[in-house]
Amino acid sequence: MKGLQLLLVEDNFLNQKLIFLSLNRFGFIIDVANNGAEAVDKVKEKRYDLILMDLMMPVMDGFEATLAIRDIEKNNGFHTPIVGLTANNFDADREKCLNIGMNEYMTKPFDIEVFNDILRKLKIY
């Protein structure tokens, strides 16, 4: 995991800090976007190994941002794994995430063990 480029897209400052600190100690190189529009701009400038995408944000939510990122990727020929983050634990949310192009989904509060399981499942090391 050390050295992996990660984009954290989260509008809540407290959640940003919690997730940032949890992942930083494992050697991730982390950029933060405060909403989906910022995330789309960052993806235009830099390639990431993984994107953690909050679903509910102002300006542009995680669903809209994921669709925009997937459009960018079609033109550039690459695919970045996107993991949806939400406080809700509904099967319908998971299905919606996967249907719009996210690779996986996890609930908040952020759990490093669940995150590690997702990394293994997605074969991101």
C-alpha cells in the first residue's frame, strides 16, 4: 500500500481528518477534494490508484462525480477504482454505486479493516 496515490473526496472536515490520519500511517499519498467537482478537476490533472468517494456532498455529489470521472477515463484509456463512502447501510445504495461505475462501497465510520478487505478484493496493493 505504501506509495499508492489516493484521492479522498469528502465534504466533512472531521471525516477527512479521520480517514486521512488512518491511511497516512500506512504510506498512502493522499490528495483531498471537498466535493465532486473538485474531484473531477483533480482527476483531469493527475492519475490516482484509488478514489474514496463520499456519496452525499454539495456542489456535485459522488454519483455525478463518478459518472464524470468515467467519461474522462473513456477518453484517456484508463480506469481508476472508485469506492463509495456513505453513512447509510442500504443494499439499494450499494447497487446504485456499482451500477453507475463504482467498484465497491463501504459505510462510515471509516474502518481500516473493511478498507483493507476492499483493497484485497480489488487487487490494489
